[in-house]
Amino acid sequence: MKCQQCDKQAVFHITELETGEVRELHLCEDHARSYLNQSETGGGGEGEEKASPGGALTGPLAVGQTADELALLDKKACPMCGITFFEFRNQGRLGCPHDYVHFEKELEPLIANIHGSTQHTGRRPDRAATGSPLPEGTEELTGVIGLRRGMQEAIACEDYEKAREDRDAIRAIEERWLGAPRA
Amino acid sequence: MKLDTLAQAVGEWLRGTGPESDIVMSSRVRLARNVAHFPFVSRAAEQDRADVEKFLRERIATVPAGQKLEYIDVGRLEEIDRQFLVERQLISREHAEAQGARGVAIDGLEQVSLMINEEDHLRIQCMHSGLDLRGAWEQIRGVDEQIGKAVAYAFHPRWGYLTACPTNVGTGIRVSVMLHLPALVITRQIDKVFRSLHKISLAVRGLYGEGSQAMGDFYQISNQTTLGRTEEELVEQVGDVVPVLIDYERRAREFLVRETQQNVHDQVSRAYGILRTAQTISAEETMQLLSRVRMGVLLGLIGDVKIADINSLLVRTQPAHLQKLRGIELDTKDRNIERARYLRRHFEGHAAEGTN
């Protein structure tokens, strides 16, 4: 992919998120530097919190993360839905609930910049009222997303034994946490 | 549900009743929710989306709030019907244009709408006429509580309700009011007002939310952050600023009447004249002119038109509504002719009523 501002190869892929709007930037190293410096000075003095929500994603790049380090981070994939951080940065949309756990460290500065907070203080699900065995967080249940993906891959490879195992594991989780198999 | 029957009604957001409805068209609260055991919509395979759609549709039907709703399979609708639902603000443009299994459940009053497989698995929306954020919040809270008992919403103790986009995470709430601010536009104070709203983390969008250009001086004000504050605090954040904006707009209207009465009267009368006599007219121009006439009626400069009629024309002159009311599909050129005809007929009816 070419840089949006010149003919060089784009090595920085920046996703700006502003009030739900997604803007993608694909830039070569030089243009990325000047873009990032610009957004830094735009957000106040050095070392200060940046005002724009997009600053959160560009921030870590500006403090000297190399293209190699970035490439490594970009390849980090969620074991449940398989989305890479690169894909998230390009689309501005996460792949599944587990991404908030798997990419927690990477998402934290982004979320802090968007919301000015990293702790939910609003309403919580009232599991007790429904007699659900599920804890407040739904991580246990989200595990079936990875299993379902594994099952589909196994079917594609005609590994029916693994597909059966995955299916049984999915049923066991759903029965345990939801009280009954889903379908 | 017969969409053609809906076309005859006006819908909650344009009913034109409720507190402060001369300026506040509607109050809306929406919640973004996802099912814990499925990938988010943009990552979901076709089968996953179909499973989510079926799962949510069935579960929603088991709760009391859900039983009052009519379900529409948006994936199977013709383009014109999807557009129709967008014009009524019952589904988003993104939902209309998306692919795959998706639907919407709507109540008869068009106050509650549940979108399935929009950006998130479930988007619950509640809309009330006029300024009634508290009422809309109380209603949506009840619906959300009931569905939350039938569905395991994706939740994390630290991050709250988990959403496809991190801009919605936490409460997943978007609180908004749709305001009609023609006098602030005419007196060129609107940009100043918006800049100050941005400073306190409120977002401003035009009607239908495309870019910053508002159609017909209708603006939507909403919260930008969803994490770190409670739902009630966010409802208040938006609610607190509305009386201030109402006051600005009222003062600007008074200023116009006091200082430039002739100009305003002229502008409003010309707008009214075009609407009554044009032979072809675009949706954008119609909305702009209706906006001016609406202000004229509120300022007492036009006597024989009701606000409710203006509100109804705002939605019925939209492309899909026009075609549904006419009963045939029309291209842009024919729509503009039909729109002008519809407006002339409407206002002629009024004139006739007035002389009787």
C-alpha cells in the first residue's frame, strides 16, 4: 500500500476514532512522523494528555515505538475471534468481547483518551435476580467463540473428531453458564 | 407490520407534543449491547449473524416489553422500505445498508425500536416527543433490564458493557436531543454555540447525522463519552445544557422579531410562497423552507398553519415516504415533481379549510 501523501510504501497505519467516526491514515515513515508531531503539538505541550481521541492510538508510536515493534504488536491476534490489532486499527471495530481482555494493555490508553476514564461506574447486570450461575463478567461464556471457530476450521479440514470435541466443549460451557444449550 | 400503514402516521419524534416542543423535536436514549458468546457483528461469519439474529429475536419475544413489539426482517426488505425506516429514525442508515441477517422490533407508538445486528448485536432506542430525556431513560432502562435477564450481555467488571467500538464501551449509552435552531442559524451564532458544546464533551450533528451540514436547521446534541460516569449522570449532562440552548434560541427569535421583523417576515413568507407554488422541489430545499415556515408559525408571522402539519410534512416529503404515499417508485426527477404536487395539494387544502 502506498502512502496517502507520497509514492513511498505506507508503513504506518493509523486509525483515528472520533465520536464513532473512523478515519484511516496510511502513511510512509516521514509523513507519519510529521503527522504525529502535528497532532502532538495540537494537543497541548509535550508530555501532556492529548486532547484528540485519536491521539491515543498515535501516542505510543510517537514515543519511539519502531516500525518493527509496531509490526509485532499488529500481528498479535485474539485467540477467540482471531482479529489482529492491525485489523482493529484499520477498521476501528473490535472482533469480540475477549478483545477487551486480550488487548487490554493496548486499549487502555486509547479508552482513557476517548472517555477520560478507565473504570465503568454505571449499571451492572443483576445476575442474582435471574438465578444465573454466571459471574458478573462474561469471560467464561465468551470462550465458546474460540471453540466455535476451532470447530469450523476442523470441519473445513475434515477433522471430524476435533469438530465433535469442540462441539461438546461448547455445549458444556453453554449448559454450565446459561443453564441450557443455546440451540 | 404494514409499513404502508406506518406511512399514514407521523411517528413519535415528529408528533410535536411534549415539553418545549417549539424547539426540542425529540429526546432519544439508546443503549449498545452484545451477546457474550458471539463475535461482534463486523467479525461474525454469515452463519454467526444468522444465529445472533435468531437468538435475540426469540429471546426478546419471551420478555413482556418484547411481546408488545412488532418484528421486521430488515434483511428481506426492499431498499425503499429500509429507506422508509431510516426516514422515520427507526433504524440507522448503516443498518439499512448493511448485509446479512438483521432486523428491527418496533412498538406501535414508534417510541421503542430494537435493532438487531447493527454495529452491535443489539441497539435499543427509545424516543419521546419534546424534551423528556428522563422519561426516555426510564422507559429504556425497563426494556434493557428485561432483555438483560433473558440474554447474557457481554460485560467486564472494569470496562462495563462491551461494545464493538471502544467509543461506546461502559454504559453503551447515547443520550440525544433533536433541536430546531433556525434563529441561531440566521443570526450566525450557531457555530459559537457548537464550539462551546464541544468544549464540554458534547457532540453536535445535523439531522440524519451526515457531516456537520444540518438539514433545515435541525441539530442533534449528544454525549460523547460513555465510560466513567453513570447513565443518570450522562442523561443529566445532556439534559442540563438543553435549557441553556432553548434560552439562546428564544432570545435569538425575539431579537429577529424586534430588530429585523420585516426581513424575517419576508423570508418566512417567501419560504411559504415557494412551498405553495413550486412545480418541482428537492428534499433538501423542502426541508430548509419548512424549517423557516415552522419558525414563522411559532413567531406568529404565519397564521393558518399548524406546527403538527409542518412536522408531518418534514417526514412525508422525504424520498421513501413520498413514494410509499404515492404507491409507486419514482426517480429523483419525478420525486421532485411529486413532492411539489404533494406540498401544493396540502397547502391548498389548508387554504380551502381556512375560507370555509
